[in-house]
Amino acid sequence: MTRSHTPTYDLALSDADYEPWKGPPERSIVICSHPRSGSTLLGEALYFSGDVGCPLEYLHRGFRPKLARMWGCLSLEDYVAEMHRRRTGPNGSFAIKLFWQDIVELAHELAPDHFPAPLTCALDEVASDHYQSLATLLACILPNPTFIHLERRDRVRQAVSASTATQTGLWRSIPGVGPEGTARSADYDFDQIMATIALSDHCHSHWQRFFGANGISPISLTYENLVDDYDDVTSALLVQLGSITSKAPPRRMRRQSDHNSEAMVHQFLKDYAKRKSP
């Protein structure tokens, strides 16, 4: 049995709350990404810098139910108010990690007659005004947003990472925080990896269309640059966000890739080449 993709993550506990904030935040910092793209590493960099919020997957199905129970929320309206109250920093900044499926699920929850269920529409069936409606919906929850688009170029390693985390339940590795090992290794599954790559491409295509339809020029980052040049990339981002510090905080997270995941990457590439050959 796999462990749940939910906290004992320390930043999802009450100790990470700020002093209570009254009303909506003055600005929102929105990390737009997809699972296994470095969003937790980036979120921790922003949180530990001190003044640009605590980005978590507040609207994701893995975090929201437990946070809602912990905060005593019975409705989405209550949850959003409590999210703003507890997680808006002293300078009025609220930060969040947002995956495309979070937006689609939230929109369908709020207006099921207007917004279809997730993955029920082909990409080319979605008109520009649909993305504009989504932006209007988000503005009620995330006022005055600054968008950061974080993407992982290597879709194969992203998919292998997702497959491994799903099977083992180990979604992050931080010494002293949550589980540090797993009782089993992940099994190679060509079809699962292919499906995960397809979903990632689908979601990032929606992000690009969302930005284009709403005239948004997001701050663009890649997982590869963030991991390989963490200090400089983080420092430059903090300057762009107007942080009081431009010094990147130390990294807590450890890389989770290992010989098993690399073996799966190479096996997938070999199998993919065989299937594509005439």
C-alpha cells in the first residue's frame, strides 16, 4: 500500500502559519506548474526567504481536505478565508502552488454548468473566453496575481519521478521532515510513463493558452535551471518579486532520483524507440 500524498510536511502544519491577516491578501504569487517539476523546491525557497508567502498546493485534492479539517472549514468560502487569514505574510503577500488540474476541478466545483469536468474536453475545443472566465474566477481567490510558470523540460524523467512517487508514497525527501525512506521500490510501467508525459504536455498547453488568452507574461523558470543553478535563479526571482532579501536560503530538499529511476528512464527510451521504429 502506498502512503498518501499529504502532510506530515511541516509547512502544512500550524507552526508555519503567519500572524492572522485581515481580509484578502494585497497580492498573490502563483507558481503555475505540474507535479514533479520542482515546485516544492521553489516554494521552500520563497518561504524561507522570509517575506513572499508560503506556497503550498492549497487547492489540490491532496492537501485541501486535511487543511480544511485542521482549520475547521465546512465550505470553500470558509476555506479560502482561512487560507488568506493564516497564510498571508506580514507584507500582504499570499503564495500558492497551482497545477492545471486544480484550476479545472475548482472551476467545475464552483460552476459545474459552465465549466466541464476535468479531461472531458479536447484542447482544441477550448475557446479563449473559457480561459478568461477561469482568470476571473481565480481573481476572486488570488487577487493581484504575479504568475510564475515553472516547467520541466525533461518530460521522461518527470514522468518516471511521478510514477516512482505514486508507487512509493515518497513525494519529497527532507532530512527530519516526514518519511525518509520507503519500504518498496517502484516498478517500471511503460504505459503509465507514456500517459504521464501526455498529461504533462496537455496541462502545460493549457497554461500557455491561459496566459495568452489573458495577456499574461509570466515569469518563466525551468526545473533544470532551478536545480542546476539554485542560488542564482532563486536570487534573481526574489529580486523580481520585490523581496527584502535577494539571498537564496539553503536548500533542505534532497534529490530523489537514484539508480532505479535512471534505469527506468533508459528502459523507457529503449522501449519507445523500438515501438516507434518501422
